[in-house]
Amino acid sequence: MASSMKLMLLLLVLSFLSFQAVHSSSALQFQHPLDPLTKQEITTVQTAVQRKYPTKKNTLTFNYIGLHDPDKPSLLKWEHSKQGTLNIPRKSFVIAIINKQTHEIVIDLNLKLILSDKIHTGHGFPTLSVEEQNDAILLPMRYKPFKESIKKRGLNLSEVVCATFSVGWYGQANSKRAVKLDCFMKETTVNIYVRPISELYILVDLDLMKIVEYHDRETHPVPTADNTDYRLSNQKPPFGPKQHSLATHQPQGPGFQINGHSISWANWKFHIGFDSRAGVVLSLASIYDLEKHKSRRVMYRGYISELFVPYQDPSEDWYFKTFFDAGEFGFGLSTVSMKPNRDCPSHAQFLDVYVHTGDGSPSLLEKAICVFEKYGDIMWRHTETGIPNVTELLESRTEVNLVVRSVVTVGNYDNIIDWEFKASGSIKPSIALTGILEIKPVDIKHKSEIKKDQHGTLVSANSVGVYHDHFYIYHLDLDIDGVDNSFEQTNLKTVRVTDGSSKRKSYWTVETKTANTESDAKISIGMAPAELAIVNPNKKTAVGNQVGYRLIPGATAHPLLVEDDYPQIRGAFTNHNVWVTPYNRSEKWAGGLYVDQSRGEDTLAVWTQKNRNIKNKDIVLWHVVGIHHVPAQEDFPMMPLLSTGFELRPTNFFERNPVLKTLSPNDVAWRECPK
Ligand SMILES: *[C@@H]1O[C@H](CO)[C@@H](O)[C@H](O)[C@H]1NC(C)=O
Ligand SMILES: *[C@@H]1O[C@H](CO)[C@@H](O)[C@H](O)[C@H]1NC(C)=O
Ligand SMILES: *[C@@H]1O[C@H](CO)[C@@H](O)[C@H](O)[C@H]1NC(C)=O
Ligand SMILES: [Cu+2]
């Protein structure tokens, strides 16, 4: 009893000591050209645009305020110029809707000057602002036909919550900025998404901020609130399974340093940026080579360019649910604060960011990013039993990795986005999905009652979890030991022995092809084994191999919609799992710059039709990571993590194992602990 008391006290003390400082970039700190926009800079943008278009005379919404990418060659020069001797002007790229016209504005943040102001005339609309969606969801509460529909169903209007859904594009000639609304019943649960009010069609014109179409069709009952709540306070015993406590303690402090937004950890250095559309953006990742005594570039920039989520129910209520979460809703705008000790371990450090609101004001998002070291795995090991008279030869090294995490919650789904760095040189980006399924209400209470395709799984009485996909596309501007790289595919192929030279009848060997143009690098990963690598043909190891990094994909998913279906035209960047393009500063968004109601005219699939040369050039690797989601009952009412990811792994990049001489962390003595 006494010793367990002591242990508890110790845990308490440790949780106080454990480093949880929120790291904020103070104004005095040195500013990196890739740092996210500061509070002051967002205000500068707002002021500059409002000065040109006074809000008294104009309607003005800021749909995107971001850092205007510095020119890559200039930034690389800046990096080598001992920081500061070369000035990279801070500029902002802004998309604003001014009097119903979409403007693209570039602003010099130091001079507080509008450098250019163009009007976008093509198809597609900018990212929806949070505020206009918040306004739209309140419209039904004052709309008479809606109130009647609610009354007719015997529901309580005060318990209705609506949400916005992008409308997509289905071949029509004219588009206007609009969202559809789905409404849900709250009542005794906060799990609104599993309680939709069916067959209401509500279309909101965003420019008029008015319901412009409304239908009330057949009705299905709203699924019950029982057993749908996920708040701990609303759960009844029994609880379980039990989890035991863990205290983390780093007596030497964390193994990483955050200086502004630049991180150094173990042999890695990189920069963490943040964008209202992309969310976390990692840049300038380099690894220190102990043998060559220098830092070597691996990645110029990496981020998730788009997330395509097409639902697979073609009915009137569902066909349009084909979302592009980054371009339509903004990964950055949808990034949420994380909870210490739950979303990130107790020894994590957090970064705050500023996002912009629809009126152009800066808005603080606390704990948007966390950085922590992850323990518990083996880096490498060997037990040698084969040498006579040598007993107990066991060498084992602890793996300690660095994780950068953020959570993007777009309505019902939470995307946990990790970038994990290993001292061995690997970068492992991963995604874990959790949150709530989108539910279609049905009359059916048991599977035996199903007569036609329900386009989903009956996950609970009256509740179908509709089939859908999650396709993430990563923009990976790798610069392997220099800017000019090539893409190589190494196929593994079977060779049959026919000349009697071996007792074997077959073996496999490799055949490497270098991609000359974009067409050569469109890869649909399938059954045929192949190694995919970005190499630097200008740099070789001592034994003559080209230095490179391999892409080791996780489970891959291929789109199942036909290529000429409208959502697939818009999401054509999923047609292959791997694409390689020559670096182009304007080609950032795989689904296009204007994704809301886009027509597929500005996708990666269109850019690559030029079939540009990619051999020994500054190239960008695009990788699609997908999940086909056939919902299961365990995903209801709240889905446990479903993860996927991939690895970028050095391949002949180092002369030999770069962590052979890595020392494992010291064992920590817990003095107060009972033996
Ligand atoms: C409707 O909901 C409101 C707010 O939750 C509640 O105060 C009210 O009593 C409810 N009305 C009916 C008729 O149940
Ligand atoms: C192992 O050690 C024994 C005793 O020292 C010795 O006699 C023997 O020759 C050794 N065997 C080998 C293979 O070295
Ligand atoms: C760069 O990208 C833009 C947008 O896709 C395109 O218009 C331009 O032609 C591209 N430049 C090159 C050199 O491919
Ligand atoms: Cu899903």
C-alpha cells in the first residue's frame, strides 16, 4: 500500500515535470522565409485588401491567405548564404471573393503593397470559408418549409443541427457557388452524424446566402440516439478493457530542438510550415552523414495536396457526396487543437498556428502541431549463435523516432497526420482515420430485410454506413543529395533456366528503367513486384551505385469509378498511385487550384499530358495513398483508428548502415520506484 502511494506521488510529480510547454514563435525570433504567416502578416493582408476594396462599398470574403512560395532557386541560395545576408521578400498569395468575383492577389508583406490583382475566370470556386458555412447551416431554422418538414416528422426544431456539403459537378454547363445541407437530430447524443433526417434536399446559394432549392421527399425514421454517444460522461458501466498508466521522463530533456519553426533532431534538420489549405508542410529536410561530415538534402518539401472522398451511393440524396477535403474545406482550416497526454504523449511539445477567418482576421489555433520522440522499437539487433566458444553475443539498439503530428477534422472524420523521421534515414508519413461514419437512415432493422443494394453495411438498426474511399495524394518534392534527380523503376522478373547450367529451374533478377518523361512514371502499383526510387544520377557511392531514396508503398487502392464519371474526372489524380512531374511552382494542388465544383481541367492528370522530360531534372514525386472503406459494425458509433502510410527509405544513399554506431539511450534509474 505504502509503496503504491509513493509510486502514485512520483507519477504526479513527473507529470508536472514533464515538458508540456507550448512553443510559440515570438515576434523577436528570426523569421525563416518558409515560416507560416504570423498574426501581424495576416492582418497586413486584411488591411491591404480592405484598403483597396473598402468593405462599406464591397462584399469581401477571404477564402485563402497563404505564404506566396519563395522562388525555389532563391530559397536554396538563401539557405547557403548564412541566413539573412540574402533577403527573401515575404509575400502572401490571397484568394478573395470581391463582389462575386474571385481575385488572386499577391501582397508584399514588408512593403504592405498589393503587387498584383487578377480575376479568375475559369471553372471552379475557391475553398469555402468557415464563416459562410456557419451562416448557411442556420438558414433552415428560419425557413418555413423546413420548419414544416420538421414538424410533420414530429421532431423538435431546437434539436436539429445542419451541416454543409460541397455539391460537386455533374456535367452541367453553369455552376454557382452553393452548398447542400444535411440535417441531423441531436437530442440525448452529440453523435449527430449517425442521426440524419432523411430525404430533405436543401441547396444554399452562397452568394445570396439563401435557400434556393428545397424538396422534402419520402421519409425514413431518424435512427435512435441510444448507444450512440461517445462522451465518457454519458457512458454506463461496465468499462474496459483496462489500461495501465505510463510515465514518460526524459532526464536529459527532449532530443530535439525547435528554433522558431526549424527542428533539429538526431541527424535530421527540417522546417515545419503551416498552410490554411495544406495544413502541415515540411520543408528542407536534410540528414547529417557521419562519414561525409555533412548534411545531405532529402526533401525540399512534402505535404498532402488533396484528399478525395467519393461515396458510392448513386441515389439522389448521396450521389453528390464526392468530397475534396483539402481544396473544398481546407486541411489547414480544418486542423484542430490536440489534447496533451491523449493526442500526443506527455513529453510532446506543441506548436500554435494562426489561420485566417473569412473576413481576413487572424485566428489563433493552439496546439495545432505536436512534436515528440517515439520509443519502443528495435533499430537493429543480432544474436550470434554460430561462432564456437563465443556465447551470448547479442547486440541490440533502441529505435527512437521523431514524430510531427496534426489532426484534421473535416466534419465527421478525423485524419491523424503523422510524419515520422528515423535516424536510419527513413521518413514514414502515415494517416490514421477515426471519427464517425456518414450514416444513411433506412427502414431496415435486420440484414434479412434487405431487398436491394443499400450501398453500404447495416451497422446498426436503421443505419447504413455507406461505402466510400479515402484517397490522399502527397506532394513529395524530393531533392536527393541535390536538386536534379531521376525516377527509376526496378522490376523484379523471373528467369527460367533453360540451358541446364543450374539444378534450379528458375530465379529472379532485376531490370532497371529510368523514366524519361512523365508518361514513363505513371505507376499503378499492382501484383508485379517493382522497386520505385528517386535517384541522383550525378552522385554515386564509393562502389558506384547512384544515391537514392526508395518509395515503399503501403497497401494501395485504385479508383473503382469509371474514368469518364464526373467525380473521377475531377479526382483523376487517383488514376495512378505514383506520378512524377518536373518541379513547377504553380503545380501544387493535384485536384486543381479551384476544386469546389471543378471540372477536372487543372489536375495532375492534365498537367502530365504534356509528357515533360523528367530525367535528371528537379522532379516532384506524387503518391496516392488510399483506403476503400467498407464499413463494419465496429466503426459504429465511433470508429477506432484505421491506418495507412508509406516509407521513403534511403537506398544506396549512405555508404553503409548509418546507425551502426548509434548509442542506445541510457537506462534511467527510477530511484523512488519500488523494486
Ligand atoms: C425542444 O428542445 C428544446 C431544447 O432542447 C427544449 O427546451 C424543449 O422543451 C423541446 N420541446 C419539446 C416539445 O420537446
Ligand atoms: C573451445 O574452447 C575449448 C576450451 O578452451 C578448446 O579446447 C576448444 O579447442 C575450443 N574450440 C574451438 C573451436 O575453438
Ligand atoms: C507550370 O504549371 C502551370 C500550371 O499547370 C502551367 O500553365 C505552365 O505551363 C507550367 N510550366 C511548365 C514549364 O510546364
Ligand atoms: Cu471511411
